[in-house]
Amino acid sequence: MLSYLFPKEMKKVKNQAAVLYAPHDIRIEERPVPTPGLREVLIEIKAVGVCGSDVHYYEHGRIGSYVVRQPLILGHESSGTIVAVGEGVNTHRIGQCSRERIPSLLQVQDQLDWSR
């Protein structure tokens, strides 16, 4: 991993997440700072939007047949700055702004009950 942060600075970085446990039960929690893997980037989040699905999960704990069965990290419409890159990503990306939908469906699918 290549980063513009030094190892000591990386240890000081906080990774806070809004975690939904049940309807009307959101907790701000510290999570480990991930290391970008192959073709991945690490983004220092500057802002996160609240979308309709976040509100619906907060209010009802579900959207249709997609039911929250275990803690779910909310906030997938975010923007920030790329601070580290994994293998296969051009190092010129470090410092660039990024607007991503995070986490991806693959990251949250284990947190939802997809049965109908």
C-alpha cells in the first residue's frame, strides 16, 4: 500500500461509522482503518449524505423483503480524498477527490436477509 500518510499518522486516523442495530438505534462506532487491496483505494471521508434507504432502514429496519438482521453500517453516498492506493492503482490518484457509493452491495449483503 502506498500512502501520503506516514505509519504513525495512519495509527492516529479514526474510522467512525454510523451503525444501525435496530429501528431508531444508531450508534457511532470506531472501526479498523482498512488497507486497500488490489485495485482499491482508501478514501478519507469528508462528507456523507443521508439517502432515502438510510432513512427507511432507520425508521423500519427494512426495505421491502430486505431486513436488517445484524448491525448495518449506514451512509453509502460519500465524498473525500484518496489517501492511499493498493496494488494496481496509479499513485497519482493519491490526493485526488473522490465521490463514491460506499459500501458496495457486496460489502453489505452479509448484513441483510435477502430471503423473500
